[in-house]
Amino acid sequence: MTDQYNMNILAASSHKARSARELAFMFDIPLASCYRKLRELSAAGLIEQEGSELTADGKRYKVYKSRIGSVTLVYEKGTLRMKVDMNYRSAPLEIVQNMATPKPRGEL
């Protein structure tokens, strides 16, 4: 989920719902790839279809909005904590990763 396109899509849709075509144009992503990214983000619960809108010629298209309210990263004493506050979830998601201390070269 940490690729640049995913990050761009989440950032661009955090304040305003956007269509796949709009996101693809904004970040120069092929439209098929943009839809694939939206499916991945939706499956992870990070983005959702907010509704649909009509084009001038009466065709309907979906718009998507990020569900992320904020992300906080804290590194302390060898432990990385990531807290994700979701817009529509009461309890934040918290991920904790203990980081191994790398040994200097030459030491075993």
C-alpha cells in the first residue's frame, strides 16, 4: 500500500471525492491501473465509493473518497508505532513493529 500512486490517490481524495478518470489524469496513471489501485485501496478499507455523478451526456461515474483521517508515526526505543485514525471508525487502527538493531559490519 505504500507505493507512490496509492499515496497520491489517498491524498487527493482526502478532502474531495474524485473519479478514477480525474485521479488518473492528475497523476498520469493509466486508467486501468488507477481502477486497480482503487480496488486495492477499497479492499484494504482505506478508500470507499462515496457516490456517483452524471456527465454532461448523462453517463454515470463513481467517485471515491479516502477514509483516512490522520496517520501518526512514532519511533521510540527500537519500536515503530503507526496509528491510523479512520474518518468513519471509532477506534483507531494501531500497528506496532519492533525494529531489529542492525549490527555494524565485521560483528557477528
